[in-house]
Amino acid sequence: MEIKHEDNGTKGAFFIELENARVGEMTYVWADTEKIIIDHTDVGEALKGKGAGKLMLNATVEFARQKGIKIVPLCPFAKSVFEKTPELNDVL
């Protein structure tokens, strides 16, 4: 699964496309220059149970690490994964 990324400086998303349709998406907004807020995760039926949400979250964490920024996980899915995965907590 290829994770794609878009960011317009105010908000962004990590997403998965199949046949030119977005079937999975994790969106965020910039809180300031050093922090993003994950506000929503959506995984379509075609990807349910295949780890797509976790792949998008991992891409978001890697983005935060590369940029030296923090993540606020408001999305229930993202918050749940952070609670279960302490090795990701360096970006909180």
C-alpha cells in the first residue's frame, strides 16, 4: 500500500488511493509551526482490517520526526494507537 501525502501549509492528509479514488485518509491541521493535530481517520471498506490506518499513522509519525514537530491525536483512532504503542510517544 502506497501512502501519499499532501500539505497546503494549513492542513494536510496522508492517504491511500486505489483506482484513482481515495480509500483511506488521515487528516491533520497545523496548530502552529511546531505541532499538528490529527483530527480524522477514515478507512474504506476495501482496506478494512488490512492495517491501512496504522500505516497512515506511521507515515504521519515519520513526517513529524523528520520535521521535528509534535502531534496532538484528537482522532479517536490515532489516540488509541498512541496509547497502545509507547515507541511512538516521542512525537507527542
